[in-house]
Amino acid sequence: MTDIGQVLPSLGPSGHRRRAEDGAESLGAHVEGPFLSPGKNGIHNPEVLIAANDVNDLIQCYGLVNFCKNQTPPDRMPIKMITAAPEVGNMLSLIPVIQSQNILYSIGHSDATYEQAMAAVSNGATMITHMFNAMRPFYHRHPGIFGLLGQFEQHRPYYGIIADGIHLHPTSIQIAYNAHPAGMILVTDAMKLCGMPDGVYEWTNGDQIVKKGAMLTLEGSEKLAGSSATLIECVNNFRRWAGAKTVEAIAAVTETPAKMLGIFDRKGTLAPGADADLVVLGEDRPADGDMGTLTVDQVWKFGVKVFDKEKA
């Protein structure tokens, strides 16, 4: 088992404890790698990237108890989703194996062609990790992974969009949303430096990350190292850039990801019987009557208020 496998148990679902005072709840780990394209690795060290030839490579990397559903109680399964490049090794044929363990497969950090991406969806891929970033770019004769959004509904996966104002041009977000509004999931790609002052911080393997506002870069390069934007910032950006209604922006961070994860019966909804995880939003409106800025006024977990802006 690799270091990833040793860490994964601590990232598993925490909802079985049902303690509102614990704050944020883990729904399971999203494992982004190491089965990635060496040419689309972002800041992932190329030396740790590997190709999976059969299921044993997945088990050796993630660990038997973390990957196989018959080794761990269903509500404790550490891995919820794996991002991998379908064109690397035999990953394309392993997607059904991953899916059979109740683990979602997402296309990402990939140089896949449109045809390879279509094959991945046919084999069970249901998500695209940070659309446009770390993937083959769209070209009018070779649409790449983005071309999946032009397919019929049954072939269009969900997709994440980083709306921090750095990873993507606002028009790219508009194009993606107009192509498949029901599939958009706003994500922050935020690292542990979110909320920290600007400066230089230790990363891994002796590398360092430079933080300037929401932008994080690997020191000595222009490679983006995630983001430090907050989710409410991404929601506000999306409202402005895509001209989206507030209800549409909120759905992209509640209802849609819950549907993607298969937990819409208890998350992302106000239906009776669902978890009472609530965010109460306010809006700071400018004097000229232009679009305001949404603010987080209260946060409730399992029906218990855990944050109140007026008392913070």
C-alpha cells in the first residue's frame, strides 16, 4: 500500500458520528491521481504518476480496505471518487471495475481525445474534473473532452468549473454552462492556504507555493497550484459572468453535486427527512441597484446553528 492508502481511512465519511460541533462533514475522499497523464499533470510530481494495467495496480496504490467495498462497511468506504486519465495504461477498461466498488470515476488531468472521452463515458465515467484545465484544449476539428457537453443528455457527464477568476476566462464558463447547465458544479479547487495571508508556503518534496490573493503558483514557475478562493466567491463570480439567477448559482453548489454523488435524498435538498445542513445567505446591494454580493450569514449543521455572522 502506498502513502495514499495509509492516509485514506482518515478521509472517509464522517457523517456516521452526526456531531454538528465537528463542523464540515466528509462524504469521502476524491482521489485525484496518481493515474494521470504525464503531459497534463499540473503540479503533480511526474515521478509519482503511474499507469494502471489491471485492478491489482489500483488495489496496490489505494489499499484493499480502501478500494474494495466488501472490505469496509458501506458508510465508511474512504474513496468516493477517483479522477484519472482514461487514455493512460488500461484505465479505460478499469472504469467499470471502479464503478463496481461504488466509486465514481471522473475524467481529469487527461490528454484524452474526444473519442477516448466518449469511450470513458460509455464505460461509466460520470464526471469531468475541472473542465478546461489540465486537459487537451478544444479545437474545432478535435473537440476533446469538452466535446462531451455537445452530446445527447445520456452522454453528458457532470463537470466541475473553477470560477475563481484565474483558472478560466468568464466566457469559457458561459460557454460550458450554456452547453450543459444541468451538469455544472462550481468548485473552488481550494488548498489549505485558503484564508491565509499572501506569502511563500511549504508544499511537498521540498517545493514551495506562492500565494498572491486567490492565485497559488508553484514557486519558480507559472503553474497553478489549486486556488484559495472561497465557494461563496465562486458563486458570486458565476452569477456575474454567466448572468445566472441566484437559484441557478446555488443549485450548482448544492443540488447538482448532490445528484452527481448520488446522495440527493439527504444532501442538497430541503426535502423532509434530508440532513438539515443549511446556509443562510444575505446580499450586499450597491447603491446603484446593480447586482449585489451574496454573503454567508448563518451555517447550520444537522439542524444546529454552527455559525452566525452577527456573532462572529
